[in-house]
Amino acid sequence: MGLYGGKTMKQVHKKKALKKSQKILDHMGSEELAANLFRATQTDAKLRREQIKSEAMANQTHQRVGKKVRETIKELGGTMPENLTTPDAITQAKKRIKNSKKKTINKPKT
């Protein structure tokens, strides 16, 4: 919630106009994925470093770190994660695979 300005994953899912069956992570571009990965790795490190054990404290830590990442994005003039475009990552990946197979098949033999 910290990274997404207090929005729940359900709210982000709706804002990005995803179907119920679609997973948010499958429909993030590299910028949003990187922000989420940075938040997750830094939170994990902080939980271990500060030996945070309780679920409530862990949740607070996730939210605080996410908020800091969001503040940094804002300070750098970036687009907030919930406002980034929602690529159809699965369809794009299938197209890349199909095109690479075509290139391999059509590649002249030497």
C-alpha cells in the first residue's frame, strides 16, 4: 500500500482495468516491476537487519519502505506506479517468442 499511495491491491487491480483472472505482476512494465522489486528487497533486508518478527510490525515495515520508494519516485519526477501504463506482458511475450521462432525458421543456412 505504501508504494501505491495507500491503495489496496484490489484498488490498483481495478484502476489498471485488469480482469479478475489477471495477475497484476503479469501486467507491469519494467519501471513498475523494478519499483516493486526494490521495495520488496529493501523490506526483506530491513526485516532481517532489525529482526522484526511480528506480522503487524512486518506489515508496517512493508508500508513504510513502500512509501519511501514512492517518495523517491516523486522527488525524481517519475510517474507513480498506479499511473504507469499497463502492458499486456503475456501477449507481448508470446509475440516475441513467435517472432523469434519465425526468424529461426526463416534464417538462411550457411
